[in-house]
Amino acid sequence: MTENFNILVNKLNSFKLRYYLYRLLKGLIITLFSLLMIYVLFSVMEYFIYFSSAYRKILFFGFTIFGGLLFIQFTGIPLLKLLHILKPIDTRSASVMIQNNFSDIKDKLLNIIELASISGNQYSNEIVLASIDQKIRELKIFDFNEAVQFKNLRYILLYFIISLTVTTGIFLVNRNVFTESTQRIIHYNTEFVKPAPYTFSLINTSLNAKKGESFTFKMKCEGDEIPQMVYINIEENNYLMKGMADGNFEFEVASVINPVTFYFTDLKYNSKEYNLLLLP
């Protein structure tokens, strides 16, 4: 091939390099923006709602898997093609992309690539080379790299900067939205109780009972405001406790048959869970 053709090939290779750099930067910004928005959304929801262990597990693995797939699709693949670990676009595909961005080129670039692949047994090499050189001279005024405009990333980058600014603002106002929520989502197997404006304090010093005998659960509610009704949840069933003086509540089980798990609740806030054991 002629020197002009080699120059054209170098220009096409330069375009492909610039194209994958563009895709890599665009993919990186999209990935960071998407993960940041999802992280903020999950953190705010968890901070106010206090999801159960099962839901936090879904949030944790959902974020991890989605983030991994997002990184592979928008960042990993362009990077591997940029490094030629994966096969990048071929010269013909690159030519079509360039022609789509320069209307004046029309089919000239693609015709050059097709002429270069014509076998010498079909046409005279001199005629083919002359035709290629003529078309290449017509394309010298075009800078193929202009088909990839990095300035188009400014809109995506602007959204990312806005989201980063909002996230920073939330962090400065109340960093616990991220620190506490992140800890609870990461430790999804650990039980976390939503803080109440009052506390449920178990009065019983011993949580052991003999089988068949009665047992009285005693609890004291302390805080700026005391709920009028408090329930004891035994094995997922709520039972109204008897209100006593000074925020004390009691509930008597006539006959304890099996070990039970229980907690106190006013149907808005829950205490931590306790276990009543049977003595041998």
C-alpha cells in the first residue's frame, strides 16, 4: 500500500483510541453518578425506616451486584478494548462511524477500505492504488478525531457534580445519614432497633421459668413522654400489658410451656428481643 494509505490507517487508529477513551470516561462518570445516587437513596431510606435484616441484605447484595455489572459494562469493557485485551471495533466499523459524523465524506472512506481489500487478480494494482490515493487526498482536510467530542461529556459531568454537591451537603448537615446507615446495611445480619423517644427497660433480673408455672414480665418505660399502651410481642403475637404506676407495665403468662422470644412495643417503636428460658 501507499504511504498515503498508511497515514489514513494511522488516522483511523488514532480515532479508535480517542473513541475508547471517550467511552471509558463517559462510562466512568455514568458509573460513579449511578452508584452515588443509589447509595444516597439507600442510605436515606435506611436512616429513617430501619429496614429488617432481610431487606438490608437485599440492599447490600443488590447494590454490590448492580455496581459490579455497571462497572463491567460501562468501564471494564471499554478499558479492555482500549488495551486490545478484547477485540475493538474494526476499520470498517470505524469508517462508518466517521462518515456518520462528517456528511461531506459520504462513502469515500468506506470505498477506500473496500478498494484496499480488492485482490490483485481482479483489477490492476496500479489502478486500485491510484484510485485509493485520489480518494485519500480528498479526505486530508478532515480530522477524524473531531468525530469524538469530549465536550459532550460536560452535561453528564454537570449532573455528577450536582449529585456530589447534594451528597456533600447532606453529609455536612448530618453525617449519620451515611455513617450509621452504611454500618447497618453492611452488617445486615445484625438486629438494629430504631431509637424511640423513650426506652423500654426490662425489670426482671432473671429470665428463667419452670415449665407449667406462671411468669410475670415486668417492664418500665422511661422518657420525656410515656406511651399509654404498651404490648409484649411473644412469638409474633401482641398482648396488651397492664399499666402500673410510674410508667411500669406487667404481663402475666399463666403457664409457661415452651421457651419464648419476646420484645416490648407500642406498635411504633420496639425494644430489643429477649429470650425466656425453661429450667430443667
